Amino acid sequence: NVYNGRTPTAATEVYTDVPSGRNLFDGNSLTACTVPDGAQVVLTGKNAKMLTGITVTCEALSSAPAGVKLEASANGRSWRTLAEKELTFLFEKSIVPIGIPEYARGDYAFYRVTFEGEGRVAELEFIGENLAKPIGSPQIAEALGLKRSELDRLFRTHLMRSVGAEIRRQRLARVKLLLETTDRPISDIARLTGYCTPSHLTNAFKAAFSQSPKDWRRNG
């Protein structure tokens, strides 16, 4: 799997033509880069199909990019637009989450983000990679330097749900993907998606989809 002449060496790789001179990467995020109008970031790697969204954090309100376009591709050549939106930041270091539509999840090996308007991005984060960890509003708010109320307001404004609801939705979406694309036992899937026990996963899955994970796999 090669892109831009490089071979991915980690589970998830981000390639960028953002001419920042630093191009600092922290796991799966692009940190503190200036983004000229039209600058792009491309994500690929074996876990790209597990992505469920991105977040964009501005460095300052006065230097925030004006908009973003999210595209997806199966081969890195033909691109499908998934979302285009204005970026409205409420305060410095605030975040704007952009969800990948559910119909498009699990189908693409490449994602591309194009920024509109010059600005400075404090962090561009591809989320959905830490679902196995015990995460919640306190940890996310602390990491971003926000109050929990501010974080939840951002998610309710842009995704129409709370942070906790988004984490639950992402975990269940990951469970469905693993059920459909792997033969892993339920105990492994529970561990990979942040459920403390298989029964905890089964109860959450039944509450959301009115059938057990085993039945979903059998009927899918």
C-alpha cells in the first residue's frame, strides 16, 4: 500500500502536502501546521476503513481556516465528496467535529481533507482510533483544554448529540464493522471497542439494534 512514494509503516499513516516546514505528526494527528488555501491532508493505512470522523482545532480565531471538504477514495485516484462545510470556531483552541456518513464507513482506503481559506490548524485529528480505551468527556475536555460544558455544546451544535452519545455510537459502529469483516470472537471485539465484558457489549448492542451481536453476524 504505497502513497506519494512512501510505504506506510504504522497501522495508520497520514500524508500531507501542507507546506508547513514542520509537518509534526502525533499518532494519527496533524499538529500545528499553517494551511494555505487548498492545502490537503490524505489519510491511508490498514485501519483507514475504521475511521468514523475527524476533528479540526484552530490555533486562534483570527487565523482559522474558513471551510473544509472531506473526500474518500477506494484507490487514491477517484474521489467522492462526503462533506463540505464552513468551519465556525467559537473560541481559541475550540474544535469542530466532522462525522463520516454511516453509509460511507468501511468502504474506503483513503480519506482526503481540503481546507478553504488560509489559516493555522492547531490539530487535525482523525478520531475512532482510541475506542478500546476508557475515554469520556473528562478525558477529551482535558486533552483539548476545554470545559466539559464547552465540549458538549460543540458536539451538540455540530453533531446534534453529546460527547458520550458520540462515543457510544462510534463504539457500536466499530462493533458492527468487526462483526461483518472479521471472525473475531465477541470477547475480542468487546476488548477492542472499549466494553469491559462481552455481556456489557451484548447488552448495549441489543439495546441499540434489537438483536445480539451473534444474531447480527449470522443474519448479516
